[in-house]
Amino acid sequence: MNLKAGLTNFSDLQVVLNYARQTVDDGSSETTISGIGDTDIRLKLNLWGNDEGPNAFALMPFVTLPTHDDEFGTERDVGGGLIAPFAFDPGHGWSMAVMIEVDVARNAADDGYAWTFLQSVTASHAITGDLGGFLELVNIASNEVDADSEGYFDGGVTYGVNDDLQLDAGFNIGLTRASVDQRWFLGVSFRH
């Protein structure tokens, strides 16, 4: 859940709350865990293209608070990072975005911190009426020792119920051995 509060006409404060259900199959058994994940507190600053123009760029510094249930690990250090999304209009009804994200979090050995680098490219287009679709490629790399890169092919649909309410559904399919095999999601966005 991403709770947003507008601070000015070009900035907002966001609190991202997570609930996860994860199934791991190691070949001999299957284990499912679920519970509360970590909480991100973000500040989004639109540097240009705020609600107008053919492109927009923002910076989003964030802090990750270790609010997760013990089933997801006992590490309780604070992390953080910076997200830099750039959106543009290539024409013919398409919308596109590229994003770079840099995170820092406690490493697996619990003896220091590791950097994670995420890059994504997204394309979206109206399907019919208020129904739209999107496709995305994501790469995630880390400087963690022996960490393999993760790659994902994502897609889904969005439906604008009205100017203040949107529904969405989609999938993430892992493309590398280190990736999560698949994720499915449903979402709702509304503003007041």
C-alpha cells in the first residue's frame, strides 16, 4: 500500500507498507511464509514536467524501516536509497518510462552494507476506453559477494474507473536463475 500526501504542487510524501506471501520450493519440500514486510518512507520531488509537457523527471530519496515479521529474516538495520524516474511521450498513444534506483541495505553476512542497482524500462498504451496495458523489463544487480543478477519481464492491465480511482492487475516473470519465478498482483489506487 502506497499512502501519498501532497506537500506542494511538485512534491509529495509517501509511506509504502508491504504485506507478502512467499512460497519457496527447494526441490524436496515447499514452504510458504506470509506477513508484514518492511516500510519505505519516500519524498518525491518532480524536477520538471509536473502535470504537463512531453516528459517528466523526478528524484525520490527513501528510507527503509525494518518492520518485517521474523519469518522474513531477523535483520533489523535501516536501509535507504534514491529512485530517479523519467517519463516521456514517444507518440502514437504510447507512454514510456525509464527508471534507475540505487539501494543500500545490510549485507547477507551481516558484516557491512551492500549496494543494489535497479534499472527498468516500461511501455504503456490504451487498449480500449479506460482499459490500458503495460509491459516492463527490469534488471537488478548487487555488489553483494556471489550475488547473481535478477531479470524480470512484467506486464499487466489498468482500468480507470473514474478520475480518482484506478484498478490494476499484473505479473512478474523471472528471467534469470536468481529471480523469483513468478509474482502476481492486484491493486487499487485512489485519491481524495
